[in-house]
Amino acid sequence: MKILANDGIAQEGIDLLEKEGFEVKNTRVAEEQLANYINKNKIEGLLVRSATKVDKKLIDGCPTLKLIGRGGVGLDNIDVKYAESKGIQVFNTPEASSESVAELVFAHLLNGVRFLHDSNRNMPLDGDSQFKQLKKSYAAGVELRGKTLGIVGFGRIGQATARMALALGMEVLFTDHLTKEATLSLSFFDGQSVDFTLKSSELKEVLANSDFVSLHVPSQDTYLIGEKELGLMKPGSGIINTSRGGVLDEVALVEALDSGHLAFAGLDVYESEPNPEIKILMNPKISLSPHIGGSTLEAQERIGIELADKVIKLLKK
Ligand code: NAD
């Protein structure tokens, strides 16, 4: 049986599949040639990440397909309903990247409170006076310890982010339309663990009482955080979005940053991917990353193994 990993797969996943007798084609086929390639090679399993779009046309053009696996969480690039109506099984690997995304939240948060994203852009190649001037302009950093992190969406990544915040000595508020209470266990390297029980608050309370807000909801039909919600946030606070573009209104965000109401933002996802607005890219108060929340070696390895395990279970049963 043949599997095409069109957006790449970790070697550990390939090894597991090959051990079970699958032939894995770990190659990138352009969108317009994909149906032809799948048919010619009699591919039964298509593995993708976020880059490959699997729409009705592709599904109709590939009668050999039995399953589609998405490495990662969001299934927005796959027409899941249509695939399933054609008898194709669709699955994802929701757990594998949570810790990596949560760590990226703190990369952006630490950038924001110590201006690292901007100082990286502005460090002088030489010149004493410019260095001293920069030192002054970046002198008013703040610590995360003792501050409050507001988490919007308390699922896998929201909770992983909360555990890291608690470990740093931060207070955590959260809002979630399903989870009203959660007990988080913080495990340490010596095997000890501490439990924290947290209760949810209304979105407006989270926004008004947090020094920083981090977004962890799935794709929404309308902005969850627009002008009104940004207006409720504490003056001088910061916001991080590693969830999905479209959850946060970027026009309202830039206005809130330019007016000085918000101090900074950290973005891994954008309303217009892969071409974020120039106003976002050039804003000195925004720490940027190109949708790499799950792009660590560890997450990729876990994703590869989970994809392989699921393919083996589904196609060899
Ligand atoms: P999850 O399903 O475990 O958690 C999402 C939570 O949001 C759920 O608890 C749900 O009840 C809550 N929720 C949904 N709509 C809400 C609303 N309107 N108000 C309040 N709560 C709401 O998902 P997850 O695995 O934690 O992923 C969270 C987000 O992160 C998703 O958008 C996912 O696509 C994104 N993600 C991004 C990257 C990246 O590379 N940046 C990687 C993985 C996942």
C-alpha cells in the first residue's frame, strides 16, 4: 500500500510505516499535479499538514484514496464532510504539538515584555552612541512573574500554556465556552507534582483583568477579539495569537497598538496567510513568526509517529 506525505513527515513515522510494509512517498507534489500523481501511483493514504488543500475537486479526482491524515490540529484545509461522504477516513494528530505551541506563546511574551523583536531589528553594526540610545529606549521591560495571563480557549494548548504560566509564577485566568473548571497538574523533573484548580471567567473579565491575553480557540465565523474586546483590555497590556488568523481583528489590533492602548502583540497566525498585511509585518510593536507553533523537532516526531500509528491501524485492520 502506498502513502504520500505531501507536506513532509518525520523519519520516525516513515520507519514505522515501512516496517509494516507501506511504501512512503515523502515528496511535495504541486497542487495542479496532485490528483494525477495519486492516481498514477495508486496512493491510498494522503498525509498533509497545513499547506496542501484537499477540496472536493481533489477528492473526486482520486478514487484510490482511503484515508487523509492531517499532521497537526486544524482541519480547515480539508473538506472533511465531503471526504467522509465518499467513504474516505479523515484524522488529525491533535495532541502532538500542544507543548510546542505553548512554548511559542512564551517566546512571543518574552519578546514583548523585553522588546527583543524590535531590538533584534535595530541593533547597530557599530556605533557607541546608537547602542546607548537603544539601551535607553528598551530600558522599561517588565517581568512575567507575578503578572496575570488571560487564556481564551482552555483546551489542549490553552491548558499547556496555563501550566507554563503557573510554573513561571504567573496568575492565570481563563474563559472557555465549554470548560468551567479544570485541575492542572504541574510535574517536575524529580517526579513531584502540584495540582492547581482553576475556574473559568467571562471573556470580558479575562480581558479586563489580565496583563497579557493569549488566544487558543479554533477558527471562528466572526472575530472573537475585535475593537470592542481590545478596548476592554488593560491599558499597556499585550496579546498573543497562535490560534488562527481571523480570531483576532488585525485592523483593530494595529489601531490599539498605534494609539498606545496595547503595548505589544505576538502573532504566529494571520488573517491573510501566507501574505500578512504590510502594516502587521512592519509594526515595531508586533513580534512575528510564520505559523510555526508546531514546528519543533519533538512535535514533528510525535506527529510522524501518531500519523503512522493511525494509518497502520486503519489500513491494516
Ligand atoms: P482544543 O479543541 O483542544 O481547544 C479549543 C478550546 O476552545 C475548547 O476548549 C473550546 O471549548 C474552546 N472554544 C471554542 N470556541 C470558543 C469561544 N468562542 N469562546 C471560548 N472558548 C471557545 O484546541 P487546541 O488543540 O488547544 O488548539 C487551539 C488552537 O490552536 C486551534 O485554533 C488550532 O488550530 C491552533 N493551533 C495552532 C498551531 C500553530 O502552529 N500556531 C498549532 C496547533 C494548533
